[in-house]
Amino acid sequence: MKAGLTSSNITESPSIPGDQLQRNTAVMAGVAFTSPARGRLALQIEGLFSRKGNRLVNDQAGIDSKLTIDYLEIPVLVRFDVASAPSTSLRVHTGPAFGFKLRRKETGFGVPLPEDDQIKITGADVGIAFGAEIEHKRLTAGARYTLGLSNIFDDDPVLYGVDKLTNRVFAVYGGWLLKK
């Protein structure tokens, strides 16, 4: 089991002059399953609840909106043991992360927007995750960065002035191993 904090942002392309994209801090939690190691390599598959999003402020255009997207995220990671001692291991990991949208919420000036006024977001997100973690006995702690590869924007580019939105997420987490 693992839980932690995320700091996420959604990047826009092309960038709009005056847009200030501010990071969103939220939570992540879930479980990880690891295959038996083959030498120093192992496969780790996770099921995580992860909240992503950001705040967009553009004083010139009179915009102050916050977009929050909840995902069921399934990272499929190759894990490599960098260093090991009898009760402690240092590992690095990388692999694709598949996100499936559970819910999205958008506010304008702190007020929830009606469904029809919210930006349309695709149902899936794909990224590449890489990070490191340390395991001591049954405790783990780690950090990971996930770079969004897929375009999550599913709305009118003329209306919004962008044609691509991608997630960027940094996470720190801790966990407890149920089985070692």
C-alpha cells in the first residue's frame, strides 16, 4: 500500500500570452504488486487514485479557473535494484502510466461551473513515469515524475485558443509492504 502527495500542472500548447498556470497539490493512494525479482530487475504494477489539475489565471482576460481531474492510474514499471543491503534497497523505476478519468471538476472564481461550461477532457491519459524509492524492511519511500504524452484536450481549439493539454506530475510517497 502507498500514499503520498502530488504536485501537478497541465501544460497548454500553444501557450497563451498572460496565462499563469499554477500547480495543484493533491493526494495519491493505492496499491502496488511486484513480480519476483530476476536478478536486479522486477516488474511493478500499481493501481492508484491520483488527482491532477491546475489553476489558470489570466488577469488580462478576466480568468481565474481551477481544473481538477481524478484518475485511476495504472503505472507499469520496470524496477531496477541499484544497491541492496540485508534490510534496505535503493531502486529506480520507469515505465508507462495509464490514466482513466474518473471525474473532473472545474470552477471559475471559486464557483463550480455548470457541466456545459466546463472544458472537455478525454477519458484517458498516457504518460511515462520515472523515479526512485528506498525500501527499509517493510517501509518504502519514493519520488516520481510522470510526463504526460497524450493530449487530454477534447474541446474546440478556436474557443479556447489551445489545441493540446498535457499532464505533468511530481509525486512523493510512502508505503507499507504487506508481504516481503
